[in-house]
Amino acid sequence: MDKLKPKNTPDPKLISGRRFFKPGDRTFRVPRVISWQIMPTTIDRPKTRGISTSILIWGFAAIIVIGAFLLTLPISTESGQVTNPVDVLFTATSATCVTGLTVVDTADYWSPFGEVVLLILIQIGGLGFMTMATLFLVAMGRKIGLRERFLIRESMGIAKLGGVVRIVKQIATFSIIVEIIGAALIYISISTTYTPGVAVWKSIFQSVSAFNNAGFDLFGNFQSMTGYQSNVLLILTTVALITLGGISYLVIADIARSRRFSRFSLDSKLVITTTLCLIAVGTILILLTEMNNPATLGSMPWAQKILNAFFHSVTPRTAGFATLNIGSFAVYSLFFTMLLMFIGGASGSTAGGIKVNTFGMLVATLISTIQGKEKAGAFGREFTTQQIYRALTLVMLSIGLISIVVFLLTITENFSFLQLLFETFSAFGTVGLSTGITPGLSIIGKVLITIMMFVGRVGPLALVLSLAQHQQTTDFNYPQETIRIG
């Protein structure tokens, strides 16, 4: 049926041939009948072409495939043998998704060529596919189109479209400077243990891995940083790199520009406040639950206990390094570590998880509801209803996905439920911490964890972008009805 328009445009005050009038009006006139022609029951809305999130998903997938191919080559291993395809895919996914879970030890199994491949995958995965693609196009002298600018803006959470390419360049410069400084400090802390050449390479690898929250290390024998429990410089440098990479460049730039907390954006305030609270609470809880555990903090002096408890409240967000044996943690410590891994770092950063922005907004919403406020907000600002809906959607879908994967792992694996739950949280949060079961997973278990790492890195961002693109404004509201709660 052709679309038809009314011959006459009615007065908005006219409904069903009558005019609404105020009390006290002396007269009222019945208007002449307005002739209308039949209108179609459905009206096509103008179609707007959204920015496709498939570019981000397929971009990450392509990087993983290329990395897996390079790691398959005999030159990538110390022994010169061809690696199992499942193990190669697992490792390439873990590096690109900056997770840190490994089925073979990075230092002992991979050759220098393989370690370089892993380092490149970590750098690409940490900065993000769109960031690296933009830098590549700029280096080739190509012009960044409007579509790419939209993708960059949405993937990094930038409010304005203008200047996104400049921000990408600033992010790359900032990352390189921080990684160089971090490598120099790490070199000082380990230079007495290794020869100069080996120490330089390990320092560079550790710095890049820490800043990108990857969790890969070259200390060998799956020991991570457990051999450096008393190395204050190495631990604090790693903490600084993890934190700088995990709160995002936009927050750091806002801090440098505004200089006063009261002038920060609401997003920066939430990130800073939530991060500091989680680190403080994590340090206290890990210290209290592990201080008498002889397998973790029990035999250390108090200063070293505080240092390592502090480190293990930072590394789940989402770096994956460990100075303590995670498998020896008490159940309480493992449970709280899983919560930290689930939350992760800030949006637009190198970290994973549901992000501290999401968690902070939901906590602020909870507090506002308890206080009886009609509108949820924090620091004198209100949240939009759509943002709260998206945050709740992200959290619920994430919990649902974790539940499904854990259920499947309990069928295919012979490890305890707690170990499998911890491994799944670590994969989803792209953390890399493990109770030691990763190398012993079956082929199906490795595939499930590989999928979980990919979804954990790309899924939250793709989901938020998809929700934003498909948001619709309705022209009407349904009648409200009360639902019983509690």
C-alpha cells in the first residue's frame, strides 16, 4: 500500500472532532470534520547505517590466526619442533587478548623468534586493533575516513569525533615512553641475575607485558615472579606499569589536564575512586587471609607481607603476574581474587573484565537507590538510564556465559569446581592467574578457555557498541504496572 498523507493538518488541540478548553471558557466551537485518507498500519523509519562491530571482532581474529601461524613454524620453538595446533591457538589467543594463561612455559619452550612474535601480539592486543590499524594507516600515509574515526571513538570511549587520530598518536607515544622507562627500571632490578643482553631482553618483555596487562613473563619454569618476592623495585615497577595501563590514557590525560579532583570528568572520578577502593580492600583482605599461611605470606616479615599483599590486589586487574603460589591461596582469597578479575580495569585501557567504570556506576546506582533517590548518580552528576541498562546487561550476560563455560568444564575436566571456576574467571577477565591447572586441561578444555579469552577481550566492547548502535527512541510509552520485589 502506498504511503498517503492527510489532506489537512489538524490542530494539535483537536482530538476526535472536539476542542479541549480551559475551565471558565464561555463558548466552544465544534470544528468542521477533517477528512483523512487511510494510513498504513506501519510506517518505515529512516534507516541509519550503524558502525559494524564485526570489524573489531574479525580484526582481533585475524591477528590471532596470523600469530598462530607464525608460532607453528619450527623456528618459533627452542627444540625446533612443530607445536600442537590447539596449544598454538591457545597461546596466540592468550597473547593477543593479553590474558597470560599458558599451556607451555614462555621462556623455556619458545625461541627468541617465538618470544618476539608473542611480544608483538601482546602490544597489538593491548593497545587495541583499531589503534594499531590507525597507526599503520598513518605511517603508510593513508587518510583515516569517517567510518574508521567512528570505530576508534566508540572502541576507546571518546566523547567527541574530532581529534581521535591525534589521541591515537598520543596513546602510542605515551605507551612507548612508559614501556621504555619501565624496562630501564626492571633492568636495574634484575641486572645482577642475568647477563646484560639477556637482562635487556627480559626487561623489555616484562615491561611491555606489564603495561599491556598481559601476564606473560620470561622467568621460566611457570614461576612468574615468585622468585622476586623481596625485590621491591621490580614489584613496584610492575605495579606502576599495570596501573598506568589499566586506568587508560584518557583518565591519565584528564588528570594531567585538570590537576584537581573536583575538575575531573565523572568517568575519571569513578575510575580513580573505584580503583583505589578495590586496591585498598584487596590488600587488607589478602593480608588478613594469607598472613598465617606458610605457603604464601606466613614466613615473610611484615614489610614483605604488605608488599606482596598489595601486589596481589593489583595484579588481578588484569595483569596475571604472581609473586605467590595462587594454588596455595585460601578459599577466601581465591574468591575475592575472582571478583577482582571479573571487574578488571578501566574502559579503553589495556585491561579486561566488565571494567571499573561499569562496576563503579552500578555501585553508585545501588547507593542512590538505598538513599531513596529517584535518579542514580555520583559526584553531583546523574547517570543516563540507558547507561545503567547497558551495564546491567553486560554484567548479567557475562555471569551467564561464565556459568555455561564452568558447567561444560566440569563435564570435560577432572579438576575441582573451584579450580575450574577460577580458571574461567581468569580467562574472561583476560587476567592470566591460574591455580596451576592450565597445562593439564584437555583439548576440549583448552578450546573452551580459548573461546572464553577471546570473548572476554572482544565481547564486552562489542556488546556495548552493539547496544549503542541499536538504541531506539520510542514515540510512546506503555502503561506502568507494579511488580512485587522481595
